[in-house]
Amino acid sequence: SEKIDEYNGLPLAPNPDKLFEIGLISFDDEGKILISKKLDDKALTKLSIKRDVKIKIDEQHKKYLRYHRNNKFKN
């Protein structure tokens, strides 16, 4: 059921989507981007990732984001 849950996914552009998939970025429960220490400012600029990004998060996204932060995100 999680596979088809509309809240188990985020509408991200290709670069942030890949970074999210491999755990180099995540989002907190308010939608603020979390960036791994493995990404320096030069890499962020090259990938067009800004540190002040905030996306809209619905309550139903939060359990999936918590899982991602605890199991995938490489802080």
C-alpha cells in the first residue's frame, strides 16, 4: 500500500530528486531542506540546490519523511 500512496513521494526536479533518492538531501517536517555534510557549497551551486529551499509538506508526508531521515539520509 505504501508503494501506491500518493504521499510517499515528492514532486522534485531531477537534481534534487536524485540527491533525495541517494540520501544526500532530505526534508524536515516543516518542509525545510536538510543537506548532507557530504555536499559542499561548490557541489550545491553546480547542482542548483539552495540551502533555503522549503517545500509544502502535508501531514501524511511526515511518516515517510521521518523514515527517510532515519534510514536514508546521510547526515
